[in-house]
Amino acid sequence: MTSAKRPLRSAAYWLDHVAVWLMLAVAAAVPLTYAVAQFQYEKGTLATTAQTRSYLLAQYIARNPQYWQFEEARLVGFVNDSMLGAQPGERRRVLDAKGQVAVENVPQAPPRPLIEVALTLYDAGRPVGNLVVERSIRPLVLGTALVSAASLAIALLLIWLIKSVLLHALRQSESDLRFRAEHDTLTSLPNREHFRTRVVAAIEQAAQARTAVAVLFIDLDHFKAINDALGHDAGDATLCEVAQRLRSTIRQGDMVARLSGDEFAILLDVTHDAEVAAGVAREVASGVVTQCGRPFSFEGQVHRIGASVGIAVYPSDADTADALLAHADTAMLNAKRAGRGKHLRYAPAMQEAQRARLELEGDLRVAVAEGQFLLHYQPLIDLASGQLLGSEALLRWQHPQRGLVPPIEFITVLEEMGLIAEVGRWVMQRACCVTARWSHEHGRALKVAVNVSPLQFAQGEAFVETVRAVLAETGLPPQQLQLELTEGLLMSQSEQSLALMHQLRALGVSLAIDDFGTGYSSLAYLRSFPVDTLKIDRSFIRDLGPRPEHITLVYAIVQLGHNLGMKVTAEGIETAEQRSQLADLRCDTGQGYFLGRPVPEEVYARLLASGEPLVPAIVAPVVVQAAVLAAASGPVPAAGTGPTLSMPEPVPV
Ligand SMILES: Nc1nc2c(ncn2[C@@H]2O[C@H](COP(=O)(O)OP(=O)(O)OP(=O)(O)O)[C@@H](O)[C@H]2O)c(=O)[nH]1
């Protein structure tokens, strides 16, 4: 029960219970008050009448002490109406000392009920008779009855009004308020609190009936992109459409709720054991993933999102509502980390992973705040001459307890925590600053390559501004900075990416495609994007020897790059033979353990200072043309056995 409901509930209660009785009490009090007031008035006027007459009589008696009671003609004046304006229906009598009527204004008693005042008449302090005045209060009784009837009628009318109009309106607004307290205003789905209450009740029932309850925790994938690209209204419309689609995936008796933002949940009441419930939950989750994966449209624009779903089942995964929800949430996070667009059931190991993840997030926050990051530099070598051209700056994390942590263990987490832009800027700043200094010290224009996260790139104009600012701050000539982008980044938002790449190129920096050949390497984008360098993924280089067909592929990539006016860099060169083969294939530059491992800043500085070539120049290159042709004429690798390199268009090699 929320506090918002209490005032209205008590108002309805008050109206329903107290007001009705109050109306009846007022209805009773009005005639009662009327009757009492009228009675007091009657009594008051009667007493006044009697006292006035007795006073006059007393004077008369004092003048005629012996005979007053026998002078009827004189006495009549004391009891007649004309004297004191007495009321009709009033009898006034003068009695002598024996109680005999000496005179009276009317012979009959007034109609009952009566009120009466009797006053003793004195002569020199001795009682000589009585004056008795009686008045009928029948009109008062009738008046009271009329007033009672009228006030009862008014009270009943008011009660009817309260009951049928006010109370109804109040109950209506009370139920409106309760609905609003329990539902989300945007989608009209039950909210988190209401959902939790239902889960608690479902678990109680299931505990008695020995059945199961399944909870699905749903988080939309890439929902933020809709807000960013199409605006908040499009985001709202999408949330409403998602709510509609989720409703269509459940049966009557189940519940779908919006927990917050782009988080939804489904409660499945299953009248079987936990394993059957888990099966049902998987089916529903699969429906949810399918439904959310269908395109959405807003004002003619079509967009896609997705959903990651976590499942937890009572009693096998948790035995309280909160634990069930938390475990479903944990499973959802795992589904997200496993690539999104999936559903996963909770497993106890996930909790340990979750704990480790939370610890990692905490440590990373400290790392960002305390500057625990550093850069290693891997030499970039001209393959033919062996000359050092520059380096690729690689991020490392100097963890106080764990030592040096490689980026694969924390870059994605930094991205998910929204910290990658901050760290990415630091990387660029540091790499440019150090390279500018080294270039100055050695009188050479050294290059430095910096990796760009898709999330940095997604900042759009802000990212271009960051690059511009870093170059200005560090004084590194833009031609010496190379930004390395992934294929996936270019494929996801082609139009915006193209515009952004042109802006970056306009700054003077060069652009490279990293890990080329591992994604969907469309030749169409290679032709249209302003790329300067292709970096062939290490997986092609590693197998150059054992898999001759890789020689063909690398040769094709080198030729493709050159024909499109790009330089080609080979990554992961680990042997002298690979270096020779690549040099012979006319690959321009290379990186790899054979040419130089990533080293700390000071080690790289010593390397530069020594002036020694890292590898000797190739004096007489081995001609591998024959090997290339031999490999090319050999069996074509089966689809899916080698690295992905789809080439939808014929290439002028
Ligand atoms: N339009 C709209 N946006 C909302 C509403 N509530 C929350 N959001 C936005 O929804 C987004 C949810 O954040 P995330 O779940 O991290 O975004 P996401 O892109 O789905 O990220 P992943 O879950 O990692 O795929 C945030 O950008 C919120 O600003 C709402 O009522 N309307």
C-alpha cells in the first residue's frame, strides 16, 4: 500500500461510514433542538402569563381579603384572554383555598399533551388559593413531527447524494490513483512495485500448491540509439510498441510489466514443476527475442533493436521474490554479455561472475579517478627496409593488486560503463604528447596509431572535436596520428560514419581499418570510405606458412588496398619467414612480436634513442610469386574454414 492511496481511502471511508451516521444524527438533532427550544418558549411564556396574573390577583386579594373568591365577575378579568393576550388552547383557573374553582376562562381542559404552571395565591403571607394555567403543546408536537420529517428527508437526500455521487466519484478517483500508483504511465503496464507484489503472491501460492513460478527479465538492446538518432518521441513510441508485442507473447493469467527505462519483466505462473516452468519460460523468452527483433517504424523511419532475456525459476533458482528478480536480472546481464538478442537461464556460477564484474567495475572507477592506466608502444616497421616508422599505442591497466591487466579484460566493461570516451581521450592525449616529444627529440616524423572504440566514434561531432583539441594541445602534426577503426563500426552506421570519417580526414589525420578480414569485409564500403590503411588481421598472417591459400588471400588484400590507393599493414608477424613473405607480397608495413613487442614508454624511448634498426633490411627479397600462383591454383578453401572475407564485387587486382 503506497502512502499516496491513504488520504483518499480514508476520505472514502469517512464519507461511507461516518458521514452517513452524521447525517442521521443531524436529522435527529434538528427536530430535537426545535422541540426543546419550542418547549422552553412555551414554558417561559406560560410562566410569565401565570406570574403576571398571580401578581395582579394578589393585589386584588389584598384589597378584598374576605370576599375575593366570591366576586366572580371581578375575577373573570384575571383569567380572560384580553388581559394578557393568552394563547388559544390555554386554560386558566383560579381555585380557592379548598381547591374549588372560583373562576376559569374555559370549562374544558385544552387538548393533550399539556404543560401547566400552578402558583399559590397569598393574603398577608397566608395561602388562600391557587392560580393554575394549562396550555396544550399539541402544536409543538405536530411542529416537531413536521421538522423531523423534513430533516429526515433532507438527510436521506444528502446521504443518497453522498453515496451515489460523491462516493462514486471518490471511489473512481481512488481507483484511478491506485491504477496510476501501480502502472507505468507511458505503456500502462504494471510497474516494478506492482510486479513484485504479484511475484510475492505467486510464490506463496506456488509454495502451497507445489508448483513453479518463472520470471523473465527483459532489457532492450541498443535502445539508446533510437533516442539518440530519432529523438525521445521515437523512443517512447518504441517502448509502447514493445509493451504491445510483449503482451501478445503471454497467456491470460501471466503478467508483463515495465520495470524502468527499457527494462520489462514477465511473470509466468506455471502449474507444473520447475523444469517444466523453465521450458515454458524459454519458449516465451524466445518469442520475446523474436518479437523485439522485428523492425519498428516511427514516422516512416524503420529501425531495429533487440532484447536480451534472463530467466529465473522458483523454487529451483531462488525462493523469494527479490532473489528471483535479482537472479533473472543477472541472467539477463549474462545474455547481454554473451552477444545480446539471446535468452539465458540463471545459473549459480553467474552470481560469482556478477560479483567479479561488480568488483571490476568498482576497480575501474578507481582506475579512472586515480589514473592507473598506462600505454605500451608496439613498433610499426617498414617491412622492406626494417625501418621503425612509429608505433601503435596500446592501453594497459596497472592494477594495484593484479598487476598489469590486458585490455581484453576491461575495454568492453569500460564501454558498458560509459567510461570509454574519457579513457579513449586520455589514450589519444598521452600517445600524441609522447610521440610529439619523441619526434622532436629525434628529428623524425614518427607515426602513432590509436584504437578508437565504436562508442567514441558514435559521439559524432564531439569525437571530431576531441581529436582536434588533442592535436592542438599536444602539437602533434595531424599527419602523424592514425586512428584505427573496426569494420563493424563502419558497417553499422554507414552514412554517419562516412560523414565523420571525412571530417576526421579534413583534420589531416589518417584512418586505418583494424583487424581487416575478420568482419563482413564488403568491398563496397572500402570503395566509398576514405580509408588510408588496411591492417590485415593476425589470423591470416599466423597461417601463412601452413596454409598456402592464406598467401593468396593476403596477396589479394594487399593488391586490393594498393589498387584503392591504400597502404597495407600486416599484424601479428612472429617469424622472419612471415616478414619476408609479406615483404615479398608488397605488404607495406608490419607489426608483431618478431618486429617488436609492445613495450613501456621508457623502453620504447630507449629503442628510439639507440637508433638501431629492429630488424635488418631485406637485401634480396625471396620471390614468392610462384608460390602465390601455385597456392591460388590449388583447392579453394571450403566455406567457413578460413577467416571471413566476402567479396560481393569483382576486384580489379
Ligand atoms: N524515450 C525514452 N527513453 C527512455 C525512457 N526511459 C529510459 N530511457 C532511455 O533508455 C536508455 C536505456 O539505457 P541502456 O539500456 O543503457 O541503453 P541500450 O542502448 O539499450 O544499451 P544496452 O542495454 O547495453 O543494449 C537510456 O538512454 C535512457 O535515457 C523513456 O521513458 N523514454
